Amino acid sequence: EVIASDLYLHEVVERVVAIAMRMLSCERVTLFLADNATRKMRVLSSVDDLSHISVDYGHGLVGYVAEHRVMINIADAYEDARFNTKVDEETGFKTRSVLCCPMMDASGELIAVLQAINPLHGGGFADSELVELQCMQKPISIALLNARLHQSLRTAKSNASHLLQVAMVTLSV
């Protein structure tokens, strides 16, 4: 209910990240918005300013989740060959454990990937934390999809308004 109480993408994303951090009790949560046409994802929210980062499907842990539509729980990121160390090198942050979950619509289309990093209790993410995230998967997906649709409608309405203004100016000339 809290997640879906807003239709603006930025606010929905901030709520999702805050709730996921509290629920999973971890150092960081990053949400990557999927673009199925280009097969890339861009960072929507993170602690560090990573908005310039895009991830191709199939590359890194997040890209693997996007490509295969599966949840992964990695206890030691640096021991996993799929882990991309570039972001840690760029930010100075040390990733230990990673939990990634795909957010999909009812037809299986990818909407986003949620990545949680370093549980505060140390070690890897527990099975109970995976279950909690799985329970949140559908509500988060629905809220993100609704926000994206609302954004598309606002853009279409704005475009129609501009076209109407152009038409009115053209007809008055």
C-alpha cells in the first residue's frame, strides 16, 4: 500500500528503496529500470550518484538477472565471475554480498532489477530475506509499472497540448 500510494516514478522508486533497505537491513539498495527495446538498464536510485551507469542485459550480476529473470543470492561477490568490480573501483565502496531480484509484469516482461548489497548482520543474505523480497516482488513491480504508465500518459498529454497549440497558431495565420 505504501509503495503504490504515489504515481510519480521518482517517489515510487524512493519508497521502494527505503522499504527494501529497512526490510533487508542492508547497506545499499539500487534499483535499475529496464528498457527491453535496447536491452539496457539504468540506475534509478542509489546511495552514490550512479545515474550515469547503464547495464547491458547479460553483463554483471544485475545483467544476469535481467537476462535470465531469476533471483540470485551471492554470498561473496568477488568470488563470482559475473560480478563487475568497476562500480566498486569507481566509488570506493566494497561489495561483499549481493541479492538481485527481477521485477516483472504479469506477462513476464522485465520492469526493473532490485539489487541489495551487504546485509548489516554480515555474511550473505538469509533465506528469510529472500522470501521477504519475493513477497514484495509483485507489489513493487505493479507500483513501478503504474508509475511508468502514468509518466507516459503525462508525456502524451503534454505532446497533445503542444500539437493543439501549434494547430491553433497555424489556423489563425
